[in-house]
Amino acid sequence: MSKVQTAIPALETEGANELLARDLPPVRMVVGDIIPAGLLLLAGDPKAGKSLLMQHLALCIALGAPAWGSLPVEAGDMLYLTNEGGQRSFKARLEAMLTDAQPPERRRPLFLAGRAGTPARTSKSRPGYPGG
């Protein structure tokens, strides 16, 4: 068996003067001025409300609705990854959060991906949910 060798690219450096001369775009914010676009890692004590917080934010982004009723949100598609609770707790929380008879008109897909062995469902397969 032959080994495939991949060339490692040279390390690129930039001096402080070059960095200061660059025109960098502003950071794109997704929730108010507190959560930027990109990967977010949330950590905290057990039962502190992390999952509830993230599900609320995911729903607000999917609906384009203000977070906590007042923070502007950039609407977009959401992928909610969880390793706990599964579909039952996600559904119960979602039903509690969707208190209006009709979800807002601007709806985006909200996807749930559960832990291994738990089939993931999309909101499209659930009538009454965002995207359904």
C-alpha cells in the first residue's frame, strides 16, 4: 500500500501594521448585539436552562421573531443538535413556546437532530410547526 503525501502549506503571517491597514467587515450579529453569526458553544451547570435557552433562540431565528420579546433577530434556517431529551422534550417545549394559534408568516425550517438511536425529525414532517 502506498502512502499519499500531502504538502503542508506554508504558515502565512501578518504584521501589526498590515492588520491595522486592512478594512475588515463588521461582525454579523444574529441575536441583538449579543450573539454573533457562526458556531456557538454554550456551557453551564446541569439544569441551568441551557437547552431551553437554545431552543428558544433557535425557534426565534427560525420564525424571525424577537428573542425574549425584544432583541432583534436575523431570520434564518436552524439546525438544533441535542444529545439529551429527544423528541418528547423538544416537542413539549416547542408546544409551550408556540402559544399563538398561528405561527408568524415568515417561517423557516427548524430541524432537530437527536442522539444516536433516536430518529431525527424535521419540522416539515410535523403539522403546525415552523416549516410544517
